[in-house]
Amino acid sequence: MTENPYRLAANTATIETDTGNGSIEDFFVTRDTCDAGLHFEPHRHDTDELMWARAGRLDLHVDGRNLSLHHGHMAWIPAQVTHAATLLGEGELMCMFSGTALRPTGERWRQPHVVAASPLMATLVQHLRDLERPRRERRRARELLTELIATSEVREDTLAIPRDSRAATIAHELLANPADQRTLVELAESAAISPRTLARIYIGETGLTLGKWRNRARLNHSLTLLARGESIEEVAAGVGYRTTSSFIETFRKNFGVTPAAYRRRFLT
């Protein structure tokens, strides 16, 4: 099912007068689902947009960068900023469009960036899609979501996709199969490129060595699997860790909590 969230490419958000309290509702949330991917060509809106992949992986091209996002990210895209997006595989994309007068104050919100998606923020986005809710309730929920966005930390664990087509192909293969165990030499050979050149491209175009990039890809994918309720052992194996203990320790060092604690946030 598709509710195209990009129908506002050339228009502002629908403005409706709330006859119950005389206020204006100038925001709404849309939802897209897909079984085998969904692509949106470069476009821009007259509205601000908060983009969240509730399920699946989202490739976002914005501000000259190609980013790979998971359900723990929400992308803030100010009005008039051109962007393109691809929801990969089986996924669900939810977007909140709102008038620019509703954005948090500060220079930060005039630039696209990615913030941490807390469970409460995720719940509010889903709640705001329910048009049967009273307008006053929807407005209060939207105000709370805006406050949470304003205080949410900017996420630095997004993965940049290399611009070089050969390195980008490898990146997408590793994202599609985080358990891939091929070495740098083997990956370079598959792309008809020298290992030294491949290593140099990753550092220059993503800011990470290929090894660190792949480790972050594995950890990011593990968040999605944990949120689905998979066991720690299944997740560790599914993202390529040889032992569950090494996965748990690496996860804790990177996210500050154990995989079990993270999973409980989404299952309670």
C-alpha cells in the first residue's frame, strides 16, 4: 500500500481550520509501505519534513551526501531542500510534513540533519497519523514531538555511501548482507579495484576505514533486528559476529546499553 508522502513536492501542507477551537492544523503524517523497495526522485517541498523508516533501510540523498538510515534515525529536511530517497526491501516509511512556522528555533533547523528516534518520538509519529483524534489532542501531540526533536541529539552514526560507483556497489552489498565475511582484498577483487585504492576511497569519501564502516553497518542493522524481537544470538549471527559475547561487548561500547536492554525498549 502506498500513501505517497511526496504529493507535496510543489505545494504547501494542507491547511484546515479547526472549527472546534479556531486554530489552524498545518501538519500531517503520511505512510508508505513496500514489499520490494520504493524510490522517490529528487524533489523539494514548501514544508519541513521529518522522515522516519519504521521498517527497512532508507537511503537518503540530501545536501550532497548519500546516507544509509535505520529505524533509530529520523531525518529532518527543511523546506526547499532538494532530496531523494529509496526505501529498500520490505519497509515502511512515515513522514510528517509541517509548516515552517512550527519548526524549532535556531540555525540547526535550517539545515538537514539526522536525530535519534526515541520510542516516544516513534509513537507520536504514528499517533499523529490518526485523523480521527480530536484536533486539540493532535496539536498537543505535535507540540510534544517538536519539543523532543529540538532536544534530540544529532546522530553521527549514519553511514555515508561512497560516491565512487565501485565502492558504492560494495557498500550496498555489505548493507544487504551484514554477515558478509569477505576481506578487503576479496571485496576489492570483486569490484575490479586494487585494495589500496578501495581503502583510500572509503577513508576519503566516508571518513571511515572499510573495516570501521562495515562494523557500523553491522551494528546499525542489529538495531532493526533487535526491535523486531529476535534473540541476541540470532542477531549476532545475522550481522556477522563470530561469537555472541563479542557482539554484546561491541554493541555496549557503541550504544551505551546492552542489546537486551535496547530490545526491551521496543518490546515493552
